[in-house]
Amino acid sequence: MLDRVKPQTLQNAAFRDDVIEGLSRPQKTLPSRWLYDDIGSALFEDITQLAEYYPTRTETAILRRFAGDIAAFTGPNAVVIEYGAGAGVKTKLVLDALDSPAAYVPVDIAGDFLAMTVHRMNMTFPAMRTWPVVADFTTEFRLPSGLPAGRRMAFFPGSTLGNLDTTQAELFLRRMRHHVGLQGRAVIGIDLLKDVDTLRAAYDDAQGVTAAFNRNLLSRINRELEGDFRVEGFKHVARWNAAERAIEMHLVSLGACSVTVDGQRFRFAPGETIHTESSRKYDLAGIAALVEMAGWTLEHTWTDADAAFAVVGLGTVG
Ligand code: AVI
């Protein structure tokens, strides 16, 4: 019976299905969400500290500088819904600035991480109630009934919107719009278009942390799906796809090889790649058009002096 299957087993089955399906395509592909097991999440944390990876420090500086404006835009007694449990600096910056936030609703697939977030939030903001929601925020889910009545603000920092394709991004923004209801607001981090050299360096750093992050996906397949990837036989590359306005991570097979995953065999030609992530970069016109398709209006843009990154404030239409 489904309800007696452990979540871990369900997760494992979903991982297996995605890997088998993705490696069967003409352009082999693995969905980027599988990059984040415990090792991948720790490597991603390391990436955010790298000199070449500008998004995290730039967004944090924008939030710090404009926290008062974001608080004024959000209004008092807000219910803040964060997509991805942010126990970190960015969430605290915003909650600190808000006028008496009524509740904080972190949404994350990792229940144990959420439990830690709740504990930390209760210690830091004793007057604010935290209502955790265990869900994959890229799929449909419901918010708890009984949330306080204040205006809802959807908070989505980190430029993760760029990891979704246009259809997924529009669906996600519509879901967010539905969650906040009438008079709702959203505050979202967006990485902006810039010169390709800066982007390539950010996604292929000199120390090889991003390469380790990418290649860990193959090690994860070996660990969890009885795969036999020879991980050293694959090289990390970051490519700019001008048509998609996206920096793409790929793993390139250095020679001809065949790999077995869960009993199924996949062949690689020399130079053949697995596409593991796209990170789309926007300009403000593109963002305005995208959010409008999903029922939002772009009301504020807060950015850094170099216009490398933007935090946008969205209002609801009608
Ligand atoms: C999580 N996400 C916003 C990161 C990005 O910049 O697209 C993931 C990442 N991949 C490689 N470096 C960082």
C-alpha cells in the first residue's frame, strides 16, 4: 500500500525513473534537482562562498541595503511564505526588517532541515509563529489552513527561478500567485544577463568546486541506483546557450564507454554530454513579461551598482 512505502523509497523510485528516462534521450539529461543530496548541498554551500560566484553575496547586499523598502512594500503583520526553507542570512535580513511579521511558512522537501529551521526561527523570532510545510514546491501543494489573516508575501531568493524552464517558471509563479491571494506580494531574486566570461567563471570556478558539485551527481547514481559510472571519465563544462539565455552545466564523456544503472545499459560516444542544469539569466523586460503571464505585475526592482542581480517586488493584478 502506498501509504506504507517509506518516503525515502518513493524518492529513490522518482530518482531512478528520472535517471533512466533522462539517459535514454538523444541529448542525455539529468534534472538538476537531484544535484542536492547531502554531499551536493554541502558543495553548493561552498559554491556560494566562491569569489567567482557573485549571485549570493550580491543578492545578500541588495537585501541588506533595501530591507526597509522591501518591508514598506510588504506592509505590517505579513505572512511570509518562503519557497525552499531558508534558515540563513537572507531570510533573517527580511524578517528583521518587516513590521511585526505574523507568521513564517517555510516550504521544503527536506523534513529534517525544516525541523531545524523551525527551531532556529522560534529562538530568533519568538513573537512570530513558524508553520513548516513539507512539500516539493515545484509541484502543486496546499498551504496550512488557519494561517493568520495578514497580507501574504511570497519570498523566493537565490535566483532558483532561473533553474526552471519558461513553462515551469510560469506555472510556479501562478502557484505562488494563488498562494498569496488578493493583495499579495512577492519578493524574488533574479540573476541578470551579463558578459559570458563572468558567467562561465561563476559556473566553472578555478578551485573545481562546481565541477565536484556536478560530478557528484554521477557518484550519487552509483551510490543509490547501483550505477557504475567511472566518474573520472567525465569532465564538467559550463556552456553559454545564447538562444536560451542560459548557462548550462554538462558532464562530457572523455571517451567511448558504457554505463549500467539499475540493470540498464547506456552507451556514450567520446565527447557526448549529459546536460545537468540550466541557469537562465534575465533582463528586466523579460522578467516583466514572464511575471505578467502568471498574473503578477513588476512593481519594484532593487539592484546593485553593476546591475548584476535584481531583487524584484511583485504585486497582484486585479
Ligand atoms: C540554485 N541555483 C540558483 C544555482 C544557480 O546559480 O543556478 C545552482 C548552481 N549551479 C552551479 N552553481 C550554482
